[in-house]
Amino acid sequence: MRLLMLGGTGFVGGAVVAEAVRRDWQVTVFNRGVHGRVPDGVHRLRGDRTAPDGLAALTGGEWDLVVDTWDGAPRAVRDAALALVDAVPHYVYVSSGSVYAPPVAPGSGEEAPTVPADADGDDGDYPANKAGGELAATRVFGDRALLARAGLILGPGEDIGRLPWWLNRVARGGDVLAPGPRDLPIQYVDVRDLATWVLDRGAEGVGGAYNVVGRTGHATMGDLLDAAVAVTGSDATLRWTAPEPILAAGVEPWNDLPVWIPRGHEYRWLQERDVERAYAAGLVCRPVTETVADTWRWLREVGRVPDRAGRPARAPVGLAPEREAALLAALPA
């Protein structure tokens, strides 16, 4: 198989490239050439998809599959798709569950309405960018476009820092504010399982939209944090705390305490989406212990969460130590 990866040095793109290389596919990446490295044997084409004539390096190429993870202006997806429509039979766009228009009922599937978007749009907020990218890919490729609506993505290479924040916090030791309940189901996908599914289905020519994320309850908050304690070898004590005092203190789920979204919260649907269509199409998710252990190993190698490839930095996640200490001190002994 001949893969063209648009980008290829960021979190998801890097995992897709690594999996394709593992399969001995012929891999070409297209990017500006200013961020990150690519594995040996990967052919690199340079260009800036947002610049006039920035896609010129793609002219004359032929591939079996293209994968695109772009989350900026939708018109960049439109332009890339138009440039490649006669060069590749299938377009995979890695999208996001953020495309769904709130309020979203927990348990909703791919049929749920999406946010207003424009395939020709300029850079906007993340949901509109991803929804516009979907429209652009399908406008050009029709049913030859696969829309992989990922959820929370964890694993080695994570450039937002949700799981790395927990790992670093647990490794620091002491009392750790653990948002309960311990058995709260979480929903996520390991980036390597996402990459495997994308390449498998892309190679088969599958089209349409899929929620590509593990089942709710594949792991719990307890499973995740227990695994973090185990892999770091920390003396941390998890202080499991009910949601009510945490929320009353103004703590924001997902951002201040990454991954965690308690039941009843307006964004709980982010961890309760229907994923049976993706599972029927072959999605397999590895154990949370493997994701946590491999992320910790990677984090120790690189030293810090990497910058996002080619996109503005996002606000840092996680509670500041002094704020966590104050919250812990206010809890009953």
C-alpha cells in the first residue's frame, strides 16, 4: 500500500505513520518540514497547505490512501482533497466527537446533528473546523471519504498532556486529589488503536462517519489512576473524593482534572457515545494498563509533553499544586 500522510509528525499523524511503516507500506508525508522527524525510509514532501501553490509538491503523485488530521481552516481540507481527487482513491479524515452540536444526549451515535460549519471556511473554533473538514472531504470524495470521529485520545506522543499530567502528578507522590467515584466509566482510545483502525478501514475503502473510541467502561477512573501509581512506582495516596465538593470549589472537569467528567455534567456525553458501529467495523482497544505504561515510558524518554505540530498551543491542563493542596486540606480527614 502507498500511503500519503498529510502532516505526519504530530500525535495522531505520527502514530499513523509508525503503524504504516510497521506494515512495510510505502509512506509519504507532506508537511512544511519544520516540526518533528519521520522514520527512516519515509519520503517527505514539503509544502504549506495554507499558502498559495502550497500543494504543488503533490502534483504528479499517486497513492492508494491519504490520511488527513487537519484541525485548522476547513478550506485547507477542501484544497487538499481537490488536489488529490485524481491521485488517490480514498480519503480518510481524522475528525472528532466535538463536531456534535450541543446539547448531546449520552449514548448518541453518528446520526446526531453536527455543529454549523462551512467547507470553505477560515480558521474558527475546533468543532467548526473539524465539522467543516468533514464537509470538505465528503464534498470532494463523496462515499470515498472515511470520517473517523475520535474521542479522547491517549497514548505515547500525546501533545495535550492529559494522561501525562496524571502520570507526573502521581509520580510526585503524596496525597493526590482523585475525582470520584472510583468506578466512574471513562471513554477514550489509544492513539495506536485509532491508527490501526484508520489504516485497516482506509485500505478497505470504507466510507462514512464512525465514532472511533473505546466503549464507555473499557476502563474507569480507578483503573486509570491505579495504573499510574503502579507504573510510576510512586508512594502516592489516591484521595478519592465525590464530585460535589470538587465542583463546588470551581474545579473544571476535563481541564483542571483531565479525563474526568462526572455523571450529570453537561459534557458527560463526551464519555458516553455509541461506538458499536466502529466495533462492528473491527475496532480493538488494548488494556488501559498498556496505554498507561507505554505513555509513562515515552514520557520519561522525551522529558516533557511536546508542542503541537503546526498549530497554536492549547491552554495547559491540570490543577496547580497549590490549588490541589488547598482542596485536599479542606476535605474531611
